[in-house]
Amino acid sequence: MTKRVLKKWGAGIMLILVLSIMVACSSTSEDSDSGASYHKITAEEAMTKMVEEDEVIILDVRTLEEYETGHISEAISLPLDEIKAGSLDLVPDKEAVILVYCRSGSRSKQASKALVDEGYTNVYDFGGIIDWPYDIVN
């Protein structure tokens, strides 16, 4: 084989490796302490889960005051501070599908990590209600 052919093969293999890593990192966020992970999904993917899954828990991790100004239908108010304090009585099943959101996506990320740290296995962070294209209720 010529050097030119080897360079093309090497470049192709590198491209495949980089793309594989990007795809693997795009849908799952890992908690480096425990090795457990939650999934980062879009609002559209969250809505699909709400429609298609039999039982889904939707957690609004904003403050109660924020929740009362408008929230996603059937969402449970469980503020981030309560999750961090370990007050998880509203979510007893650690294998339940849990969809997490906040206002902009920062608290939902923190809450998702905290839930995983507590042993929850099906946690999906879909960001903030400001990006929610569907109806909300008061």
C-alpha cells in the first residue's frame, strides 16, 4: 500500500472514532462519582414518552411559587432543594421513568444528577419550561 492510501484509511478511521464518541456523549450524561447516568432529551422526546409510556413521573424542580405560575400537565412539584435534601417520598419507585424539567435547564441537570446519585435508574432531563412548545396549566 502506498502512503497516500494509508493516510486516507487513517483519516477515515479517525473520523469514525470521533463520530462514535460524539454520538455516545450526546444522549447520556454521566455522573463521574458513581458511574451512573441520566439521559438528556429534547422537549419533543419528553412529550413522546408522556404519550407512549404507561407510567411516567414528570418532576418540576422549580420552586413552588414558579410551579404555581404555570407547569406541565400532571407534573409534580419537587423543588431542587428538596431533592438535594433527600426528600424523595413523592418518588418511591427508583426504576420509574422520571422526566425532569425546570425553568431553563440548569436545575433540571442538577436534579437529574442528584436522583441518579440516590439510585434512580430511568431519569430523563428535558431542560426548561421556557423551551416547552406545548400547553401548560396553572
